[in-house]
Amino acid sequence: MNLHTIGGIASLICAATYLFGFAFLVTILAPLGYGTADIDASAVVAFIDANPSLLILWNSVIYIVNALALAVLVVALHDWQKARAPAWAALVRALGGIWAALVLGAGMIGNVAVERVAHLSATAPDRAIQLWETLHSVELGLGGGNEIAGGVWIVLVSIAGFAGHSLSKLTVGLGVISGASGLITLVPVFGDVAGAMFGLGAIVWFIFVGLALLQSNRQGVRHP
């Protein structure tokens, strides 16, 4: 199994973590207002007190598994694109590494928040709420609440794929739109909608990129 095949699998894993995240968000976490500006901190603390393992699972999949798969994908994409678009490939690797590190950090902080809140919730619920709000803000700042790093990276990968003729126009266009949506999360009033657009677009984009990497040994074929 070569690096491109491993990278293709990693890209599909990234898509799967996003799918898992959306499914969890609109079902189990929906009553808490998770992922929106209306999140209820006291309800989250009560949820953690009753089901800490569920939020640890959520954080571990959407952040930690995603970040590790992303790191593999970043290296594979650099190897794939460096011959045709070396300058773009170098940028892709540098910024991809930054994004993977931010996502991993967000997941580790998210899990620490759950563990500490679970410990405090029974004896000091007010402290637990305050602690969760503080650590959750750090988690969001690293990447859970904005998609700046991810948006830039997806746009760069798409441009590199266009410059090196390794990705189709459909994949490139989808990457640019999805990446631009990530950048728009910087504007608070559009944050929730733009974040959803980024995530949904990224799912399809990761699938397309994964399939392209898996088929990359077929020379001369421009992939979906």
C-alpha cells in the first residue's frame, strides 16, 4: 500500500468524521444548542454529569481522529502534487500541518474540559459551568468555532490541484466554495450558516479528493 492509497483512505476518514459529527449534532446534542451561539452551558454540564463518555466520543472523533487522518492526508497530497505544482504543494503541506495541529489541540482541550467538569459537577456545579465555558471558548478559538485555517487549506489544495491538473474543475470549484465558506465564519452574524456550508461542502470535497488519490496511479486520468 503506497502513500497515495493511504492518503486516499485518510481523506475518506476525514469525510466520515464530519458525517459522524453532523449526525451527532442534529440528534444527541441538538437539545443543548451545541454548535450554535445559543448553547446552554448549564444543560451541557448536566449532560456531561450524566453522559461524559458521549462528549468524549464526540470530541475524539471530530477532532482527534480527524486531525490524525488530516496529517496523513497533508503529507500524501504534498507528495502527489509536488512534481506538478511544487510551490503550491509546499504551501499545502505547511498550512495543512498547522490546521491538523489546531484541530488536535481543540480535541485535547475539549476532552480535558469534559473530564474536569464531570469531576466538579456534583460538588461545585457553578464552578463546573464556569470552567466549561472557559475551556470551551479556548476549544472554539482553536478551530471548533471558526474554520479559517481549514478554509484556507482547502482553497490552497484546490488551487494546487488546478495548477497541477490533478483535480477536476468540479473538485476545485467545490473546494473554493467550501473554503470560502470557512473564511466567512470569521463574521459572527454568518458564523453558524457558513460553518454548516463549510462542513457539508468539505464532506463531499474530502470524498472526491480521497477517490482521486486512490486512483492516482492511473496516469493521465483527471479525477472527480
